[in-house]
Amino acid sequence: MERYSLKLLPFLFGFILIFRCSKEISENGTVNFTLDVSAEEGGTVSNQGGTFTQGTTITIAAVPNDGYEFVGWEGSNEIENEITVLINSNIKLRALFIEVNILGEIFGDQKIEQVYKSLKILSEDWIQNEVNLTNEFFNEFSFVDTKYWVKLFNDFFEENKLTSSLWNYLQYPMFYWLGDEVNYKLQNSVLMSLQKRLKSIQQINFDTKEEVFSSLKAFGAFIKFSFNNSKEDHYIYRIAENYSKILINSHGVIFNFHHELNESEVNLFGDIKAQLYYILSSLSYIDYELYSGFIDLIKIDYESIEYEIFLDHRVLVYHNNFFSTKTLNLVNEVFQYVPVEYHNVVGFTHSGCITNPHVFQSIGGFNVFGINTNENNATNAENGFPNEVARFDSDLFYIVFVHELNHNVDAIKINTDNELVFHKNLLIENAGQDQKNYLRSVVDDSYFVENPQEFIASISNMYFTNSFKTFEVALKRAETGNFNPMDQFLFVARLYGSESYINFFNYGTTGPLFVDQIICNKNDDGYINSINIDGVEYNFTLDQNNLVTDINLTL
């Protein structure tokens, strides 16, 4: 999955163009815009446009000729043949038509029958032979005009649902496989067909919930991949936002943020509600001014801690009223020490309000266990330190939360920075398979070589629970000539500090969170070469790779 292509819509991508058009100001000060409407071969339009005052609404109908049918508008995300246009910019629209029953001539009746059969089978399960046949079809007809692909999928989805299994397949040729041309055709046609399909599904029940959820996941994937590739595709964003509004407004209090779903409601709405929130918070993350109005749509209490977290950190904590005030305050406090540019977390959930924690699509998010931080008793606690130092138990919710958060930091901050990712990989390479070469040594040998994505997150289990004790582990290993754990400690410490200090964290079984600023010095490359703890200065001799070769103490 190393390549991604998102090339939406000269066919339908008029939304962005609208914002780039100029306006006319008449002598009396009114603002006028131009509406240009045309039809391609196969039909007519009821209104060809003209010049209109800003705020005017114009109704336009696309009328197919005998033997033709309407398939869409070039320049609009509307899918109906009759639309009402609000004139707030210059707009250019073209109605698109195809001949009735033309698909057999374009694709071949037998091949349409075969690809529909394969798609139906893939709606139930991943069968590699059907994957291969469908991929061959997509490749063979990559040259065909997009409007025919739209009709192909419109016809399929008139009688078939978008199941989770079918989406699991479609996302690969849509984004990753088969080349730009197939990616382009699938992105356009499937998106339009889904929009048309979803307009007919406004009530969620046990018959429709899988299709609604799969469609929301598809929108989440479009948003995620367009964002990751630095493409602001407001056409997609508006479709997702509009359908979200339809769902929210048609289900009473179900999608209100503070409405607590009961067990049966969790089974029906839990995953949909979480995915819906991931979509809306992702849009807000992309453009806060344009999309942050969803906060009012889902009726978040402005006095709530959840609103404070969202306002300060752009993170939506959806928990079905499960998290305690102490838990939410702890979450808010931790985010204060993790710079916003280090992560792209737009929200997170807990396992008690959803049915499957591993199925959501968003710019960034995660799931935690269905537990709260401990109040006064160490009900849920864990020791993450090796036997060579005294035991230190920490709150289990806190450990899981900082672990998952630092998975995201690893992906967004470290793995996108050439210097940081090079140094991280060097640390793993030098440490090798022996667990004693790792700070987080309560794992099997070769664990981090085989699972490098766990390296930073696992160190955070120790560093965020007790940084002093984490340093103690590194020091004890250094006394035996093993400087690998100290290199790892200094790498994480460097992330969470400034030019002159690093943050040391401490959170036990019941809190509170203590954060000490420890004075440090750095070399010309920005690597820590000394820290001062309780009046003792630890000086690190670094080699050409900024790895520790010796430690000296100054009292």
C-alpha cells in the first residue's frame, strides 16, 4: 500500500472551482454572479443561466431526450436531475447523459454479468479468484468515460448493498492498486453511487446498519487519504457533512453527544455514531472555521470538559458518558504536554460504546479499554518496570492512553521526520534482539526488531508513568557498559521538552500527574548531552551518530 492516488472530478469536481471565480459589482452596489448551464448530447436543460444577484436561487432541470438517461452534473455534487442552485459565486454546470442500455455495448453484457457476480461474492467474503477477475475488468475498461462507470455502479447498488466485506475489497483498487486511471474512475463512480444510495437510507435499523456504517467508513477513508496527500477535496467533505446532518436530524437524540446509548442502542448505533463523530472531527481538523459547526449539530455542552478538550486540542472524546471527570481532566492535562504538531488525533473512543474497536476510518484516532482512571483505590494498575529497579505501579487507563497516543506521535512526528526516523531505526538496529538492550525489557527477545511500531509507544509506558525511574533503569544498564537504554531514554526525553529542559512525568495508581522540568543541555545537532537532576549533572559523551559512549557525573 505504498502509493495513493486521489484525483477527483473534472467530471464532478466543480465545488472547488466555485470558490475561485470572480464577481461583478454593479453601479448600485449589488453583487452579481454568472450562472452558465449547458447540456451535452442526449438532453436539454430548462435554464441556460445568466447574470443574477447574489443570494438568488435558480431551479434547473436536466431533461433527457428519448433513448437517453441523466447520470449527473459536471460542476456540482448534486445527483438529482432537478436541482436548486444558490447563487453566491460564478457557477458553470453541464448536464451529462448516456444512451439507455448502452452499458452492454460499452463493457459487454457477459463481462458486466461476470463483474457483478464477482462483486456479489466479494460482498460476502474475500475470494482471491473473484478479486483477480474484478481487477482484470477494471484494468480492461480503464479507458472508458467516467460517466459510464457511474452508471455501472449505480445499477449494481440499486440491487446490492455496500457490505463491510465489499468495502474491504473496493478500497484497494480505489486507492492503492491498478494505477492512476483505475483509481480515478473508481473514486468518482463509487463515490457518486454511494451518495445516491445513501440518499435513500435515512433511517438506521438492523437491516441497514451495515451499509450505513460501511458507507461512512468509505467517506472516512476518502477524507483520510485526501488529507494525507495534501488535497483539500471539499466536494467529498461536503457530501460527508451533508449526509451526517441527515442522519443526525432524522434520529432524534441518538446522535446527541451527551445522549447515553443503552445496550441495545450500542449494538445498533454505537459504531455508526463513533464513525460519524470521526468524520466530523476529521473535517474540523482539516478546516476548523469551515466545519467546526458540527459541535452545535451534535449538541455538546459548552460547559463540559469534552468541549474544553475539543476547543484546546481539537480532539473529540466520545465515550457514551462513561469517562469520569477525573479521567477527562487527565486526558486534557496529557494533551497539554504533547504538541499539536506531534499528532493528528482527532478523536478517540473506548471499547464499551462500540462493538469493534478496529474498524474505524479517520485522520487519526484510537480506542482505549472500557475502564476509568482510578479514583482513590488502585483497582486497575500495572507495573511496567523491570526487576532491577523497585516496582512502580501506575494507573492502567493512563498507561493505555499514553501508549496509544504515542503510537500516533511515532507515526506523525517521528516517521515523517527524516532525522528522527533515521535515529529511531538506528537505536533498534544497535539494540538488536536482546531484550536487555531495551528500556522496555519486559518483552521477549527480538520483539522490537519484529514489531518496530511498538518501540516508541512501549517506552512511553515507562517514561510517562515515571520518567525518573525510567532514567534509573537506563543508568543501571549503563553501569554494565550497555548504553542502548540510555540512548532510547534520551531520544524520547528530547521529544518532550524544549531547548533548555525536558519534561519528567510521574503518575502513580491514583494520580495526580506530576511534571517536572529538568534542565538539560544539547549539542549542535540538538541531542541532549547533559541533564541536571537534584543538583547532580549527568554528562553524556556522544559519538558521531549522537549515541552515548560514556557518562560522567558532576556533583
